[in-house]
Amino acid sequence: MIVETLTGGPAETNCYLVGCEATRQAAVIDPGWEARSVLARAEQLGLTITLILLTHGHFDHIGAVTDVRAATGAPVAMSPLEKDWLYANGGAELFGLKIKPVADPDIELQPGEVVSVGTLKFETRCAPGHTRGHVVFVEHGAQVVFTGDVLFAGSIGRTDLPGGDYDTLIQSIHDQLLTLPDEFKVYAGHGPPTTIGLERRSNPFLS
């Protein structure tokens, strides 16, 4: 598995370019701000973007979706519970910002649904609490999980925006993430990578 982290935008959001080494197909997870960087890095690595995966609909995770979709023709996959955020431009106006409108997803992900990119298989796990329809993506073969704004290194996602709920978020982390083995690497929506084991042992919100 190839994992490239591209960080940008006003919230320093992590976008992930995740490639299959065998087929050179790739997914873009949460293209939040600058499509040009994502497309250029894919070209440099010889990767063809065949899928756009969204953990949730906040503006800093969807800001470049329209441009990446137009440039690649890749379908967009997200939970149908997040479509209200698309219609509200991800809530960008709440922060005095604007993004390009994003059309409805091509694939409405259901709990447990697995989507493939080359030989990679991403399991969809529903993890509400930051938003109502937030999902995380688990690739069991590579032992990685892309957690969006659910779990960070040493912290957790905020719950003060519409659809957020602290108790629901904590339950989601325990049910959907801490059930993974300690060695699973965590790629979060903000900040550095971590592991399930490290967060289980030291995250102050999970003790």
C-alpha cells in the first residue's frame, strides 16, 4: 500500500492518496482543499485515481471534491447521512469561507460495505459523534484505518457542531476503533499518524 499525506487548507486537514502497488490504482480520501496538489502527486507516483472516499461532509474534507471528480471521473463514496452537509457546502459559511458546491455522491456507503481499489479493500465502519453519518475506512490487509475527525493522536474530534454528540463519539471509538488490534496504524483527518495501541494506552479521552 502507498499512503501519501497532503495537508492543507485553513484547518490543516489531511488528505490521503492511497495507492495499490500492484495495479497503480488509487483512492483519494477526503480531498479537502487543493485538487492540483492531489492530482500532481498522483501523476508523479504513476497512480490513477479511481475512487474518492469521504469520511464526512465538513467543508475542510470536501473542498476539492468537485475538481478531483471532474479531472479524474472517479466516483465519490460517502454515507447518505452526510448529504445534508453537501447541500450546506460543508458548513464553510459558518467560518466565513466558500468552497465549490459538491454534487450527490455516486456511491452511498452502508455499514460494513467494502469498496475496492485494485487489491485494496476498504471496510466502511459507521462512527457517528463528530457528525451524524461519519464513517471510517479500515484496510485490514495493510492494518491501517483512516479515521477522519473521530480519533486523533492524543485527542478526539470536536462535538460542538450540528450533529455532534460527545457520548456518541466516545462509544463509536470504543466500538469501531478500539476493537481493532493495537498494531493498526491510524491516519487521522488532522495531525500526525498514530496507532490504535498508543491511543488505547495514552489518549486522555479514552482512559
